[in-house]
Amino acid sequence: MIFRRTILKQELVKKLYPDSTSIRSALQLLRKEIDLCPELKAKVSHAGPMNKHTYNFVQVRLILEHFSITPEEYNQL
């Protein structure tokens, strides 16, 4: 899987929550999901700085593992 160095959070939630009514609500759903799992929250925060608009590729890989999505499936979304 080839990821860019950083991935926009908006692009990630478009693929993870395609039925969401808006990008804002999809971002809120992702934040809730991360906050509900303290282990995931700790891993993501230790994987790199928590930027406002982007995740690095390690953080995205951790989030995808939490959702049980393989990198190949993510690329097909």
C-alpha cells in the first residue's frame, strides 16, 4: 500500500463513512470512535503529532486496523 506522507482527515472519513450526511458529521463520528477506545487514542497520539487537518500514514494504518480494513480494501473504497 502506498500512502502519501500525510492524509487529509476529510479524505479518510469520506471513505470510512460514505453514508454520512456531511464531512463535518463524518469527522465527528471518527472522533467519537477514537475517543471511545482509549487504546486506539493512545496509539494514534503516540504515532505522531495530532495535526488539525491531517494524519500521518502510521496513524491511518492504526485507524484502519481498528476498523478491520486492510490497506487494499481502503484503496478500493
